[in-house]
Amino acid sequence: MISLNKRLLLTNLTGLLIGVFLVSGCQQQEDYSKELKPLVDKYNSAWETGNVDEFDDIFHPDFVRHSDASTSAINLEELKKLIKDFHT
């Protein structure tokens, strides 16, 4: 048989956990899709058309693309070359 003190403690802890869950778990998440869609569209367009100059607006010049060994690029210029070679 659980003592009254233990029962009150369990009840309070359960209430606290439910309260924390409701406060933190039910907050509306920010929707970044409207901001990201133009970037994704520009990226896809650059890949499809080979217009790699569009990447200047998307990537930092020192970014690194991690992929398999045959398609890795250590910076933006290598990515541009990789895509140009893909289209030729």
C-alpha cells in the first residue's frame, strides 16, 4: 500500500510533467517553407539548366558538399564545375 505522502508526490509529479508537456510540446512551430521555397526553386533551376551562377546567391563560397567520392566538391567553384561537366 502506497503511503499518502508518496501518493501526493506522484500526483504532483504527474501534474507537473503533464503541464511541462502541454506548455512546451504544443507550441506552434514556425513555418519556414515560404522563405525556403524560392531558394530550393533556384537551386533546382540551376541544376536543371546548368546556370550555375545562380548558386552565388544560395551558397557561401567556402561551403563543402559531402557526397560520394565521384561527386564531392570542396567549394562553390568545384560544384559549379561539377554541374557544368554534368551538362556537357
